[in-house]
Amino acid sequence: EVLALAPAAYEAAGVSPGMLTAEQEKALRDAAAHPARGSLVSVLRTVAMNGQRVHAADLRLQSYIQDYDVEIAQEAAIADPVTGTSKTGAVLDVRPLLSPDASSVLLEVRFTLARPGPMRSFDPGAAPLGTIQLPVRELLRSKSTVACPVGRTALLCSGNGGATDKGWVFAVLLRPTLAGDGGGDATESTEKRQMRMFDVSLLCA
């Protein structure tokens, strides 16, 4: 979960990256539920087998004019805009490793949050070209390994937003749970198992 919090609300929770107490988690969630103090930006959920690497994404696309194609026809120049796409949002890449007693999970995590900044533009000053746009993104990234008890919540990372977000703090919460029986790391396969035998005596003679 990605929470956007007013600086005062984040500081009042007294948190730092790592495991959260029940009181700290409640303070963050209560602040996010109050429009004047915070909001819920994104929720990412994914399911993985033990040791499987998976990802989840919540992305938004924004088109912009990145260039122009100029064509000359009958001594007249025509400029066709070339559009690009800027992606913003959150991406979670995670690989869970379950402990033998299924009480905790070692999470190899890579996370990126991209927030849209003010669109920049400039005029190349040559007819018939128009304005070219340059998208700006504010990035919050984390790459870490987190040991977390099943069902507990950890603060993966936090960071300040840009001018567009009025300096609010983005807090990323991570909470592993078990789906199904959650026991062991053996998986059933429907693929046929084949065994091949080769005579290598001529090669070894």
C-alpha cells in the first residue's frame, strides 16, 4: 500500500523503515483515512509460490508531444506531431522465501513510485514546428531484502513528494500473508518426467 501523508502526520507516527508496531500502523492508516492528513494512493497485490519472482503494477499513461515529422509538399512544409507516452504509478517486484515453519518470509523487494511533475515545454523557434513537451517525473525507489513475520506490516520506504504533491510524504507498507495451506515449497507439476540413458563407453575408452 502506498500512502500519501502530510509531513506532520507522518512525523507524529514516529516510524522508520522496518517493522511497525500495531500502534504505528494504526497511526499511519488513520492519517491516510483523513483527507486533510493523508490519502491512499495505490494498492498492489500479487500472489507467488515460494521462491517465485512476481510483480504488480498500478500505472497511468500520459501522452505528450515529443517531436514533429516535417513533410514538404508543393513547396509548403507540414509538421505532424509525434506523440510519446509517459508512465507514472507504482511497480512492485518481489520474491518471497518462506521459512520452514511458515512463520516468516524473507522478501527480496524492488519498488518504484513515479509521480507526475509539471509538464515542461519549449518552442524550437522554427516554422512550422509547434511546442515540444518534456514530461517530468518524481521518483521514489527502493531495493532491499526484508524479513517479515507473516501477517505483520513493515514500512518498506518513505520519501518526500515534489512540488506537485506539496511536499507530502509517501510511505510504502508491505504485508505478507499466506494463501492456501502455505506449507512447504513443493509444487505439483502436470508435466511428464522423462529419463534418457546414453552409452558413453566409446567416449571414455
